[in-house]
Amino acid sequence: MEQTLSIIKPDAVAKNVVGQILSRFEAAGLRIAATKKTRLSRVDAEAFYAIHAERPFFKDLVDFMISGPVVVTVLEGEDAMAKNRELMGATNPAEAAPGTIRADFADSIDANAVHGSDSVENAEIEINFFFAQREIY
Ligand code: ATP
Ligand code: MG
């Protein structure tokens, strides 16, 4: 079964919509294999988003991701990576399709409610960043 990583970002956690977002994953047939609430340190966030280090929005992205707790989840199911990306909607909520998580819960391209792995290879790296194997079922 394919696995992918989801992060419910600080804006959505602050809005108290964690349960609503997790419900959407389950309703779409994805299973929660692991989940926890945590808060990233600056070093954690910089490492997690290292791929974006040269982008102009990198510092704002890191500042935002450490501004409050997040909920990280391993989702499992058929085509889990693509299915999660579809449920999330476009990066910019203004362009996200109606009914997607970002259309319904995100306010801006910075505070865009969720992160999802963008390839199966990155999913494995991101899952290992947050979880030990003994935490995933
Ligand atoms: P994520 O990686 O969070 O799942 P994504 O894959 O849709 O989102 P990326 O291109 O990987 O988008 O960008 C990572 C994050 O950086 C975005 O979710 C967003 O919060 C932020 N970001 C991306 N592009 C911009 C931008 N032009 N201005 C400000 N922030 C941006
Ligand atoms: Mg991305």
C-alpha cells in the first residue's frame, strides 16, 4: 500500500479544523497509519523545506511553519500521494478547486492549511523525518 505524508499547518490547527481535515482523508478512502501533534523548531523546518532554500519566500515559509503546532499524519491507501494532493487543491487557495481542503480552509498562499508529499520518493523521506517505523501501523 502506498503511503504519503500530510501536515496540517499552523493556520488550520489554530482554526480548530484538524478533525474536519482528517475526516476528508478517511472519506476519500485513505487510512491514518500514524498521526501526532508537534511543533517544529526552526532547524526542523529549514531541513524539511531545504528544497525551497533558494526561493524568495523561504524565510516566510519557515517562520509560518514554526508559528504554532502542526499535525503530521501518515496516510495510506491506493494512490495515496496523488489522492492527497487532489484533496488538498492548488497551492494558492484562490486557485484551488471548490470542495478542496485549501478552498475551504486556507486564507493565502502562505497560510494554506496543508502540506502533502509531492512524489512517492519524497513521501518516504518526509515520513522518516517525522516518524519511527514503530509508530506507523
Ligand atoms: P506543500 O509543499 O506545502 O504541500 P505545494 O507542494 O502545493 O505545498 P510548494 O511549491 O512545494 O507547494 O511550496 C511549498 C509551500 O511554500 C507552499 O505550500 C506555500 O505555503 C509556500 N509557497 C509556495 N509558493 C509560494 C509563493 N509564491 N509565495 C509564498 N509562499 C509560497
Ligand atoms: Mg510541495
